[in-house]
Amino acid sequence: SPADTVSRVLFQPDNDISLDATETSSSSHQISSNSSATTTTLRKSVDNHNPNSILQKDKIIRRAITEVPKSGEVWCEKCRCHLNPLSTHQFDLRQAQRSLCFAIQFTPQYGDTFIECIRLEMISQVLLPRVLEILGIPLSRFLKENLQEDSESDIANLLEGNNNRFKNERVNASFDGTRDSCDLTNPVVTVHDDSRTPFERQIRRQKMIAIERMQYDFGDLVANFKSVSIAKLNRRCVNADPNYGSAWFHCRIQPYDIPSYIIKNAINILVHEMVDTQKIYSRALLHSVMRWISAKQSNHSSSVTATTNSSAVSSKDSTNASNDDDLLMDYSISMSQVGYIPAGVLSNPSSSSGTSSTLTSAPDEVSLLGTAIIPMVDVDEGNIFVITDFVTGVIEMNRAIFSSHLSEDMRRKSLFGSDQIIS
């Protein structure tokens, strides 16, 4: 079948040839869910060499969803697009959660969806509150407007008051060698009075710069990632009983492992990877949150202009708008100091300023100017990550699959796994 042919040629060393075969298969036959998903994954593998191919990948994803809107595999691939932290202009927790919700609904037996759910929960429950605390944005405000698409997700428990993992928690964070303390005590119900003094705003700008340069250290978060609440996810997984998926097979130790064991092993793998990449994800979160703030401000300005009676705008909205104005100004100043052009990314992610790959030298580092897609980044002196490392939620699997030295037998096992009891 076209889908099997596509999967067999998917990870050949010559990605361009494989891509041609994949797209020809999708064009010559009624596009299938497996063909669509592998086409998208293959296009991501080209990103490492040509960042502009992200536009072609987007086109393939849109076509796949149009052709097979009820394919969980395709929706899972769409989620992975929105969770790639080195593709800054696409990183979006709201879209990722929506895609995962559709993926579970349409194809619950696809195990990769649950692996991506774990990654989303770790980002949302551990890194997101810390980034929002730095920006002075109440967690409840962000969650209500962005992460309530899936009422069955564990992150929804934060607003319901059923999750106390943030209570009485203080997180040590540092940047540029200075130790700082971020108070995350019950951030869900805290009402932020973000009328900051000039000195406090200067500190916030310094932290933004540190996050953009991937120098901000939130401290040891191993225990935090391990304690992520996934009670609802576990229940959904057991009920769905997934039985296939490349990431699902990678996290399975024995062919007869039950879903709860696979989920537990997946958490152990993802915890260490999230700790190593927390600075990369924090940078992506910063820009994603600021895109949301910018959109909120645009909508607020339009509503104020259209409203003749000024009393129709609530004082709470006015306060939020004023604080958001200050935040956007601090963000613009901070990014201008590191060469990032926020206006191009915030207003039009596909503009030339949002996809430029110009480089400039800075003391002891290299900064990316106005870059929405970063092919490669060096974190912590030699800890190098490339954009293909985040094609799925499991970095070690991505690096194995994208290796040009992978044998045909190992490539087959990585793609399809094995259901044999005796290997």
C-alpha cells in the first residue's frame, strides 16, 4: 500500500529522495492517515538543513488534516509541530492540547499521543508557571484562556483547585550567576498587582534577556518533573489500551508491558530530557506567551475603539491592558538588546523578519536575530540540540531514527516496533 511504501523509505539518508517518494505517494492515491503522518515527519527531518522548509511542512499538515480530519496520527503530528521549541513561531500550548484532544478522540489506540500528552503536562505544570511568574501574569488567567480545550486533561485540575503541587513551593532560579527566588505559592488564585517600579521592571527585562539567551537557570527541577500529575492521563490511557506508535514502542521495555508500565517508563525518559532542555522550552514559552499578550492587546484596543461608552470596559480589563502594555514594552526593549525582532514574530510569523537566520557575534556567545526557526543550539557548553531532536517527545529516539548509519532492520524496529513475545 502507499502508506507502507512511504514508511519503508521514510528515514533513508537521502531525505530529498524520500520526500519525493512520499509526496508522490500522497498525490497519486487517496491520502491515508499513516502516509500523512510520515510525510509530515519526513518534512521535519529536512528542517535541520533548510529552515525555510517549515513552510512546506505546514502546507503538508494542512492538506493532511483536510483529507483525513479524523486521523489521530495526523492530529498527533500537528501537536508535535506546536511543541517543537526550536520552531518558535509555531510553539503553542493551546493548539497542542487541542490537537491531542482530537487525536485521542479519533484514534485512542495510537500510543504516541499519550507520550506527547506527558510532554505537554510537564511543560504546562512545571515550566509554564515559572515563566508566567517572571512575566507577572497570573497562571489562572493564562490557563482559562489557553488550556481549557480538553476538560479531561490533568492541567485542568489546577483551576479546579484539586492539585496542590504548587502550594508553599519556592523555586530557586538564577541568571548570569545571580541567585534569585521566584515565589510560586498558590499561583492559581493569586491576584497580581503588577504595577512594578522601574527597578522591578529592569529586573524583569534582565530575566527576559537571560531566557532568550537560554542562560536562565530555574534550578534542579528533576523532582518537579517526576511529580507531575497525570492521574487523568493514566486513566484515559488504560481505557484506550494503545497498541502501536514508534514512540510508544520505544518506551516499552517488554513486548507484553501494560500501558501503565509504558507510561511510567516514558516519564522516566522524559524527565531527564526535559531537565536538559528546560532552557530551550522556557525560551519558546516566553515568545508564545508574548504572542498571546500581543493578540490580547490588539483585541482590547479594537474593543475600546468600538465602544462609545467607556464604562463598558471593566476595570479588571483596563488593569490587565495597562499591565500588558508595560510587559510588551519591557519585552520589546529586552529583545532589541539581544537582536531579536519581536514585532515581526508577534504580528506575522511568516514575515521575513520572523524567518531570518542572520547571525551576529556577542561576547562569549552567538545570538540569533529575529529567528523563528533555530536549526541548532548549544546549551551549557557543548550540550547541542538540533531541531530534529524535537520531532517527537523522545529525543533519544529521534536521534536514533535520524541517524544515517541506522540499518534497515533497526529502522524497521524503530518505526513499527515488534509485538512478538520472543524476540
